[in-house]
Amino acid sequence: MNTLNTTTWPQGFLWGSATAAAQIEGAAHEGGKEDSIWDHYARQPLAVANGDTPEVAVDHYHRMNDDVQLMKELGLDSYRFSTSWARVVPGDRTPNAEGLDFYSRLVDSLLEANILPWLTLYHWDLPQALQEKGGWANRDTAYRFAEYAEAVYTALGDRVSHWTTFNEPLCSSLIGHVAGEHAPGLTDPNLGLAALHHQHLAHGLAANRLRELATARSREIELGITLNLTNAVPNDPSDPIDRDAARRIDGLWNRMFLEPLVLGAYPTDVIDDLREYNFEQYVQEGDLEIISAPIDFLGVNHYHDDNVSGHPAPRDATPGLRPTTKPGRSPFVGSEFVTMPPRDLPRTAMDWEVNPSGLRHLLVRLGKEYPTLPPLYVTENGASYDDTREGDAIDDPQRASYIAQHIQAVADAIADGADVRGYFVWSLLDNFEWAWGYNKRFGIVYVDYDTQERIPKQSAKEYAALIAATKAAV
Ligand code: IFM
């Protein structure tokens, strides 16, 4: 990492790391917390690899102060974490003071360590009690989300300036409700599309509510959302079937999320692709105005591009880019059969291609295609590899190199004119990787799941050295 040009970084560029409540906290039924959809889903047979659950995770709930100390030692400017709705408002009842107190102590601890708290309100863990009332397919959940946002703001708004409404709504809508590979594990395109629109609405309602609350208290607030955006690359650019499949994936995965937020409209080609589902039935008058409430930043999560073909995959094809616990299911809506044959690139333990130029391309093209976009932050980027522990050292040269190459790609994007203001590595700690359970390690800090011991990996040390070098260069 030290070979990176440390002088290209804009003043105030934020170096951070990210986690999410359900992936690290544990204490799933402690301190007043009740089931989230992930607690419930993980208990279903075959839902999660090895039958793993978020019940204990990496016990961050009890080790929070030590984890903040680790962040301080790494020299992080900012820590991106999420609050658990099921901890803050368990069972869809009234706010839980003990749950809010945990986040209040976390925020105090971060500020004490001079680390900017970067708070995400929804990283996929809906209270199960709300799922039982229809979850995201029920429009009412959007209004409940704004109430939850207000409860968190009331407790933390005096100290937290950076607020993200949603993390990767693509996953919590289509992957959870169409592919069935994430909680709530449903496989109904109609529910997925309803969830997609209701999550957008929830974003807009919460953004407006947070802005009003901050204004009434004369507080500065930075508001945004994080999307997982991709470059959909036609497998054979000369093949019109592959090109159209790439258009559909770009439409469904990128533009259906970006455009209502940024342009106040859904992309017409995708609405047309979805005509058999009558997507517009979910959109009421005034919704798009709410959804396109101004934001101050866009968080971009990017790990790999998507190589898209409109032709059926060969029977023996390498599994696709999503967990394959339920082969045959797909996060696509529509009748096309879209596959992702591997390109000739190195791959991570997730079988995701390593292609840093994709990140550069994405960051640059976002600014060009959407000139009204606010500043960008890379709110997640990182890699899973099968780490092995040799005594007290974890050498993870592949992850260290992945991170270094992607940080270089961010520097190159900035040089090409992209307005990128920060980079958050995913993840601070090894953790519960959703349907993959504890099988996939993304942390720059190793966690021994038997003892909960934390050991910074080589990648953590190199990331810390890079942060220190960029600061020294200013
Ligand atoms: O672990 C996830 C995270 O919760 C959301 N973005 C992708 C990461 C790696 O799969």
C-alpha cells in the first residue's frame, strides 16, 4: 500500500471501516432486543450455511469499547455502523431505552477516540414483529421506519452528524423477497417490487423527518443513502441478447434505485420490462417527490462488476455471484434467464472477480451520467479470503492487495474528475456473512470465533500505514 501516491487525496478525505449490527453485535435477545427477520430466518433449516445464526456473532455488544480502541489504533477517521431496529424498537412497540443506550455509549466512545460516527439506520434487520404484519411489502412499514428514525435521532442527534437511511436496498428488497436468499426468504416478484418501492418511500420519509428535526434544533446534518452499484458488462458485447441482458441488469439493480432518488422518476424501460407485474400499482401520488428529497452524499458499495449474459448458463457453470444455498433461484424479475459466467480474472473466496478498474469506471461514470449527484463515498469495498492463523499472525496478502488496488482505483477516479470524499473498508471485523454464516471472512481484523479474540491481519496493518502516510503527506 505504501507505493500509493499519497498526495492525491482531497483535504478531509475520510478513511474508515464499516460493519452492520446483525453481523457483529450478537446479544440477539439481550438488553430488550427481540427477533429481527435475520434472527428468525437463520433458525429455518438450510437458510444459512452450517445453521449459523447472528445470536452471538462477534459479541461486539459486550466488546464495544475494545473494538473502538482497535479502530483508534488503526487510525480510522470514521466508523460506519448500523443501529438495529429490533434493538431500538423491539417487537414493534415503544422505543427501548436500553437499546438506545448501547448506541449512545458507542457514539460517546467513538467521539472520545476522535472517530466520526457514520450511522446507518437500516442494514437489513427488520423487526420480525413488523414482518408478521407484512414487512416491506406493506406500505405501512415505510411510515414505521420514519418513526424509528426519529427515535434514533432523538437519542443521538446531538452527537451524530452523518446519517444513512438504507444500506443496499437491492438486497433487502429483491434478494430477500425474490431470490429468497436473504431474510425474509420469500420468492415472490410482486412482494419484491412492493418492498423496493416501500423502502424508497421509507428513505424519503425518514430523510425529510431527520432534516426537519435537525433544522428545528439548528444542527448540521449530512444525510444520504448507500446503494450497491455495479457495472453490468455484456458477456459478449457484440451479441444483442447479452447487451439487452446487461441493460436489464443495469436497469433493475442500478437505475431502479438511483433514478427515483436522483431524478424523481423510475426508469421507463425497466417499468416496461416489468409490465406483467404492474409496478406502478405501488406508486402513489406524491411518493416520488418524497423519495427524491435532497441528499448530501451517496454511499457507493462496490466489490465487483457483473458479467451478464442473456443465454442459459451451462449446467456445470461455476455458481453465480450470490450464495447458492438454494440453487435455481434468482434475484432477477422478469422472464429473461440471465447468467454470470466467470471472466478470466482472479477471484475471491466469494467467487467474486477482482477488477479494481471496475470501481474506477463506476465512480467516474456516476458523476457523468448523473451530474446532479451529491459527493460520493465508497461506503463498502473489501474481500473475503480463507485466512489461516499462524500463531498470532494472520498474513492475508490477497486481501491487502485487493484493498490497495481498489484504493488506487479511487485515487485514479478522483484524478479523472469523480467527487469521492471517503473510503470505508468492509469490514472491520470478521463477522456473520448473511446466508454464508461465519464461513466467509471479510475482516481486516481476524476474529477467533471460539474465544472472540481479535487479531489485526496484515491488511489492517497496511491499511493503518496507508492512513498514516496520507495524513503525513498533507
Ligand atoms: O457483508 C455484506 C454487507 O452486509 C453488505 N455489503 C456486502 C458485504 C459483503 O457481502
